[in-house]
Amino acid sequence: MNIKRNYGITLFIYFMGLLLVGCTEDKYKDWQLLNEQWLAKNLKNDSIQQTSTGLQYKIIYQGDPNMRKPNQNSIVTISYKGELINGTVFDNGNNITFRLSNLIKGWQEGIVKMNGGGTYILYIPSNLAYDKDGSLPGIPPHSTLKFTVTLIDSQN
């Protein structure tokens, strides 16, 4: 009798978990669609370029072509501001040093395009950032991320 009861409780918990997961995904479907539409509209701006992966970027200042350009294994020092498409700032930093290969794909792809001293705006679709998982605090699932990034230094 206890085995049947425990099995029933286990099934109940399992199906409730599935229901909650489904509700969470549906909660962000509108946000996902809004982000996809925003990227399509953003691309209509003549100053926006897009790579084959969907990363969009705008060159604010090209930087010095004589300064070291980063590669995927570089340690980079950057200043940045991160926003959602609705303008909500979720992160920023000045003179922060990272190994580029440890960062989200959108940063890896965008920062290697930059010359030292350059400033770009990176518009990173969710599949090159945190995708359906989002990142707490402040980045919902399916979020397009907008980063204004200045490459201060690169060590290869």
C-alpha cells in the first residue's frame, strides 16, 4: 500500500514539475518574439553590420590599427555597459580584465573584430549569450543583449 501511495506522490510531483516548466517557458515567449523583432528592425539601420551567426555590431570608434588586436585566447581589458533592449542596465565595468575564451560567444566573436582603443556596440542575440536560460540577476531567458564595449588592451 505504501509503495502505491509513494508512486502516486512521485507521479504527482513529476507532472507538477512539467507543468511549472511549461509555464516558465510560455512566460518568456512574448519576450523572445519581441527580441527577435527588435533585432530584425535594428538590422535596417545602415550603420549596423551582422555576422553569419547573427551577431550585430556598430562601430563607434575603430581604434588604432597599430595596437594589438585580440584573438580567441587573448586576455583583454575592457570597459563596458550591458543593457537589455528595453534600456535596463544589468551590468557595467571599467578596466576589467577577462580571458576572452571564458566569455559568452557574442563577446568572443565581437571583440576579436576590434582594434585596441576601439569602441563597438554589440547586439548579441540570445543564442550567442544565455539563450533560454537567462542569467540572474537581471537577464531574462531569450534576451538580446546590448553591450557598449571599449577595448583598452589585449594580451595574446
